[in-house]
Amino acid sequence: MFVNSQVGNLTEPLSGRKWDQQMIRHQVAQRITYYQQQGMSASDRVFVHYGNQLEFFVDLLAIWSLGGCVIPIDSRLTTFEVETLARAATPRFSLWYGAVDESISACLVALDVKILETSHAFTEESGTEVRSLAGSPLLLDQAALILFTSGTTGQPKGVVHTHRSLRARWLTLQQSLGLEKYRRTLCLLPTHFGHGLICNCLFPWLSGQDLFIVPPFKPELILQLGTLLDEHEITFMSSVPSVWRLALKMAKPPQAKTLERVFCGSAPLSAFLWEEIQQWTGTKEVMNSYGITETGSWVAGTTVPDFTPEDGLIGKPWGAVVKILKSASTENPPWMQEECAPGESGYIWLNTPALMQGYFGRDDLTRQVVSQGWFMTGDIGFIDDRGLLYLRGREREEINKGGMKVYPGDVDAVIEKFEGVNDVCTFGITDDPLYGQNVGVALVIKEANNEIIRNLYAWTKQNLAKYQMPTRWYLLESIPRTSRGKINRAKVAETCTTVTPMDLRQLLQED
């Protein structure tokens, strides 16, 4: 089950709880016995409604030891959303720690799902030695995880990873990245999606490194990030740009200089923000990581000697082959399709042994993105003449302005550099009578006034091509984000329909 013969220690910095390897073995053994008594067996799919705590990780190991498949559930989902996922995944069990949501519970019981609330079922008194964590022999091609990436209100898309694909991801990361710099890893990402769970948590922990786990995206925690890093001598952490925007503006930098490596992923990272993170963390090893849940998350990153941060720079693949093709079609194998020249943007295709088994119960969706073992990411990028991968953005986010392609990430990267802009999101406007699509931008500005807006407009005009200039500007108190910290540009565009855009024409004419 594991990359190494034993797991690392688990610590909750906020509660002060810590489980060493003996306690972890004891906890897993208790759970194996309890879940067997409750009727859990091989191939059962299990909803887990909590994460980012010690119990989540030992429950994961216990369920795997019994041959089950874990389905982490975002605790913020509504009853309707959980019901939608349950109808798609047909779990046998629903695990809760602490209070059980009565509405969700009633809904799941009606679907013949057994509810287990486990907060009082186990003891932390380890007393006696227990059997090895290895548990029962596992089938490598047995489903281990189902991670839902979309469809909580429509048609769910659950990514199925087997023990084979997960092990392939962890082994390739170990070979590409080593383990030394991950010996004290912090995770403040949610554990219900690939970046936080598969890579930030399970890669180091199942490789024998210590894992420190905190609640995800908690603002008061991020404000104390520097202190947290110092107190627990953290050597590695991964996060997303939105977390760093808050930390850089509000948190004091760490002083102990224990951080040796930092990853930033799940959303575009601009060179400007990249350099600020390097300065705040005190390490040059701030790396842009690129990952897709379908490929086990981290699949490439900036493990390039003496690199200079650049907008969109990803770097080298880790245990994968990357092609940039002119087509997104899966009708023909990628090797029969035309590749883009160095520097030419196209569709990013990946080939990796960590590829998902498929979308649960949706072979039709799987066929749309998988061809002969190659995965069509839906991302647009290019490979330069040095062989380095660059990311431009998602295909569906491209703005087609009268035939000119505008990549929202390019506009974000320019506006983000302007002093006083706390957050930004560029999106497509679909009702332009002349161009069909045009460019809109949502902004969060620390102290918005006419002079700052005029200076921002002048800065943007100076640094963007004319066709890239936003035509509608919206001031928001915050940019809507998913539970993973990602920007959903369509959601931001929808939010802006309820907001009156700034009247820049009048503003720019004022003295």
C-alpha cells in the first residue's frame, strides 16, 4: 500500500494532537476491526465527510486495508449536491466525525447508505502492539479513490484512481523530487481534491515523512503562517496563488528559515507573485507545479537549475511525456496528429502511468479526453526551444475577440503587478455586438479611488496590447473561488452581471 515500509508522524498544529507511528498503527487496527463489524468489505465505496484532521488519514488506510474505495466529500456541499454525488457513486457507507448533518443523513439513508459517526468509537490508548499496517493484500487495479472534480449540481464527473495509478504518481515524484526536503510537510489545502490529498499529503506521508495538517484556507491561520512555519520547523509546503496573495499582504515572514522548498499550483502563477513568494519565504526554491486530478495531480514543475520566474513557466515533466498538439480530438492517437512547433501554442497532452482509470460510470466522458493512454488536458500551452513547458490557460477560458485570442491569465498577470490590486480575474464577455466576445475584468482594490483607477487604467494600457484591454471593469469586495482555491471565471462573470461596471469614460475625463 505504501511507498515506504512505514508512514510518517501526523500532527495537528492548532489542536496540538500528534500521532506517532505506533499510535497510527493502533488507530488503523481499531478501525479495521470496527468497520468489518459494520459490514464493510472489499470494493465498497465510502463517503468521508471530513478531512484535514488525524482521523481522516487513518480512516483512509483502514478502508484501503479492507479493499474499499474512499470518496472524500467537501463538507461545504449542500444536501442536494451530496445527493447528486451519492446517486452517481452509490456508496455503501457514509463516515462522519462529530455532528452529522441530519438533512444529508436522511437523504443518504433513503439511498440505502449506512451512516457511521465515529468520534466515540475509538480510543487513543494504544496499550498493546497491533498487527502491521500492511493489512490484507491489495489488488493494484482496484479503485482506491474517487475524486469529484465537477457536477455536484448536474452530471458528476468522478475521477477514479487505482492503487496502481497512485503508487505510480508517488514513485515518480520520489524519483524526480527526492524526499529530504519533504521531511516536515505542511498542508493547508483541502483533502478532498488531488493537489491537497494525493500530492501535498499522501506523497510525503506514505513515503515516511512527517505531515502537519491544518484546516484549509482559514484566513486567521494564513495571517499567522510565518509563525506556524517557524514553530514547527516546516521544510515544505504547497499552496495556491490566492493564499499567497493574502499571506504576502497580511502575514509576517518566517524568521527561522527552515523552509527549503515551496510549491504553488492549481491556478496560474505570475512572475510578479512568484518573486514576492520567494522573498517572503526566504527560499529560491519556490516552484510552479502543474497537475491535473486525472493524472494524479503534480505532473510537471520548475525543477530547473537557476530558473528565473516567468509568467506561465511550468518547466519539466515528472514521470510523464508531454506533447503540444494542434488538435484536441481523441478520434486519432496523438502520435498520428500534428505537433506544434517550439513556441507555438496548442493543446497540452500527457502520457503518464499515473493516469486515472476513468470517470466513474461515465465511459462517454472518458473517451472524450483519453486516447491510447494519452490524456487531453484541455489546457493551452507551448514548449520552448529549451524543452520547457509553459501554460497559457484553459481552452474554455480563451476569449475570441474578433478572431484574436486573448488569454485571461496574460491580462491577470499584468494587472496583478499594479500596487494596490489585491485580486483580479479576467473573463470573457459574450454579448459584444462588434466582436462577439470581449474582455471583462473583476478587481479587488485595497483603497479604490478615482486617482488609483485612472493610474491602473494607464498602467494596463501601457502594458497590454490594444486587443487585450478590458472594456468592462468591475469592483468587487472579493473574487469568488472554489473550495480548492481556484477561480471559476464563468462564476465571476455571472457575479459581475449583478454589479454595475465602472464608468471609465467619465472617470478618465475628470481632472
